[in-house]
Amino acid sequence: MKISQEDVILIKNLYLSKQYGARRVLSELPDKGWKLGSIDSLLKRSHKMGTVVPPGSIRRVAVEDLVLSQEDKPKRHR
């Protein structure tokens, strides 16, 4: 099964924030139907290149990451 861009972001966050490996990602999300080799390859690429995002989609993911980071910040009252 192909891994969607949203799932790539989810896997990236699990890998970077919680240090989950491929087996742990699969055990946490069993309904996705991913193969161990696919997740392992994605995480190896992340470790090697510093990212799990395929070339050409950097801008979209950067914007999504920025939006997610902004949602975590408390709103200022004026």
C-alpha cells in the first residue's frame, strides 16, 4: 500500500519526536496496512538525508509543519 503524504508526516513526527522505529510505527498504526520494508526504507532515508519527505514536496510539508507549529502556540490577547 502506498504511503500518503499525510502519513509520511505522521511517520516523520513519530520517528523524530518519539524515536519510534519501523516496528513500533507498525504496532501503533496496524490498520494502515503498511509493510515493514516500506516504513524501514522511509526511516532509513530520513536518517540518511535528514528528512522523510520525497524531493519536490518540501514546500507543502514545510507549510504544513509551520501551520502545526503555530497551532501549538498560545494566542496573544491585545
